[in-house]
Amino acid sequence: MKSHRITGGGGVQLHVVETGNPRGRPIVFIHGVLNDHSVWILQTRYFAHHGWNVLAIDLPGHGTRLGEPYSFDVAMRIIASTR
């Protein structure tokens, strides 16, 4: 598993855990409120084992992403505008 940061929409820094086949089909897991990327550990292991490129993102203000949490709508706009 690799842990790194990416710049989301509006310049917001997002923590991402990536595992599996980097050339595999990507799948993204986004946790709910009051959780972090680790809530998806069983799913990430399963899909990584089956050749997927798995990304689990910490929403702003959750997990290793410091700061105040954003509303879910704002967090989704940040993630959706990430390139």
C-alpha cells in the first residue's frame, strides 16, 4: 500500500491510500462521515488481489487530512474536480 497526497479541486490536499495493480482498472472508495480510508480495508484487499488499482480517499477533515470537515456536498465537489 502506498500513502500519498493529491491536490483536489480548489487546491485542497487529499490523503489517498493506493494498492493493487497500478495498471489495473481503477476503483475509488470514499468513506462516510466520521470515518477514514481504513473503513474500506476488506474491500481494498479483495479488489487489489483481483488486479484492480484501488484508491481510498480521506475526505477533507477526516483521517490523516487535518482541518475542519467540509460538508459532504462540498467534499464531493472537491473530489469530483480532482485530476
